[in-house]
Amino acid sequence: MNKMVKGLAGILLLLLAIYAVLRAVTEFFPSLFGVVEVKEEGRSADTDFPVVVRTKGGMLEVASVTGTRNFPKAFDPEILGQKFSYCREKASWTAPYKITYRVRLASKWPLRYHDGALIAHVPQLEPSLPVPIDFERLRKGAEESCWFVPDQGTRDAALRAIGPELRDLASSQKTKNFARESARRTIKEYLRTWVINQSDYPDIQPDAEIKVFFSGE
């Protein structure tokens, strides 16, 4: 045990002696030791840098939702404050619709390139309003009324309700959620065309991953 302790002590003394000699040599001959920068090993590289898409502003159409919807309306005649539900007047229209969603573009659309991926935080989807109606394909539905009760204007009311109901449908979170993934793919295609192919950013690989996040995600 004593031999081991003595051996370790001897090694420690030897290392201290070598350090003292090197320190002394460096002080007396400062030009004897130096460092040379290795350019390849010490070259900086971007891991996160800003990217800007130059646009003309305005709105970028990114997705659409189409369908056919029935728009019914029903009125009960009222006499002296008394409703007569047994003589209810009903009418409806069936109309195809197309809701177009857009995102707002500023003159510059800031993005980030991080860890090999292009990251875009974009505004919420906005529906193009009013939602257009294909009047050539607008169809009347069945009607119900009592022959002895004057026309209550139910059919006209049902027709007037189409626009507001489509506006509410287009603005609803449910319809936006339905369109969101399609919109995300469109924006990715747009970015791949207008950013990755720009000569301003040669470090972005053509097959770089593109991540799109809508406001609030």
C-alpha cells in the first residue's frame, strides 16, 4: 500500500515538474509555442436564419370546400297573437356552393430555416365573402301550406337566408378545420416554388422539409 502511494506521489511530482519546465520555457521563449486556426474545423454554419418571401401582397387562395346544401324555412300563421302550427307554411331551396379560403400576404412574409426545415407561421384562414351561389343549379324544394291562409313569404325568406347561412358556414371553425390540411399543402407548394428555388437562399436544400403552422397552432 505504501509503495502504491509513493508511486502515485512520484508520478504527481513528475507531472508538476514537467508543467513547471513548460511554463518556464513559454515565459522565456514566447514565440516557441503558438496556435494555428484550422479553417475547415472552425467555419461557421447557419442552423437557424431568417427567410423572406417577396410577394405583391393581397390574398393567396389556398383551399376550397364545395358541397350542396338544403336551405329550409317554416312559418306559422299568427292571428291575434295565437300561433296555428297545424297550418305551418314550409319552403326550401337546394343550392351548390363553393367556399374559397385564403391567407393574407404582406409585402414580406417572414419565415425561418431551422435544423434543415423551413418553418412558416401564417395567418388564419379567411373565407372569401360573400360565398357565391350557382343560380343555374339552384332548385326549389317541396312546399307545404294551407290553401285558405294567405302566402306568408316563406319561399322568399328561405332564399334570402342562403347568403347569411353560407357566410356562417364559411366562418365556422368546423369548416375551416376541414379545409386546413388542404390549405397547408397548398402553402407548402407555394413556399417550395418561391423560396427554395430562389437563388437568394442556396443553403436551403430542394428537398427540405416545410412546416406550416396557422395562427393559434
